[in-house]
Amino acid sequence: MLTFFNKYKLGIIGMIVGGVLGFGYYYFIGCNSGSCTITSKPFNSSAYGMVLGYLMFSVFDKSKNKNDA
């Protein structure tokens, strides 16, 4: 378990930060009419934030080399 966290720590931290920011976007800005796909529900905006957070933070992961399969 600890080796898994060490291997993907930036991605996991990115998911946590992205989820919090996604929920914050829903809570403070959101969509009042309910017609917005992402921001109309807290789960949607949090999940979208988690995906974007993972992608943004995993870019900076230096432990992956091109030879890994």
C-alpha cells in the first residue's frame, strides 16, 4: 500500500486538490438553472476537478521514464 502511494503520490494529491477545487467551484459559482452539465451537481464538478487535478499534477512526476511499460 505504501509503495502504491509513493509511486502515485502526485496524482493522488492532485485528485484531492482537484476534488476540493471542483466542489468549491460548484458551491461558489455553480449553475443556478440546472442546465449546466458539469456545474449543476456537486458530484459532477468534483469528479471533473479530480480528473483535471490528476492530469495536472501527474505531468510533474519525474519517476516515470520512457522505458517503463
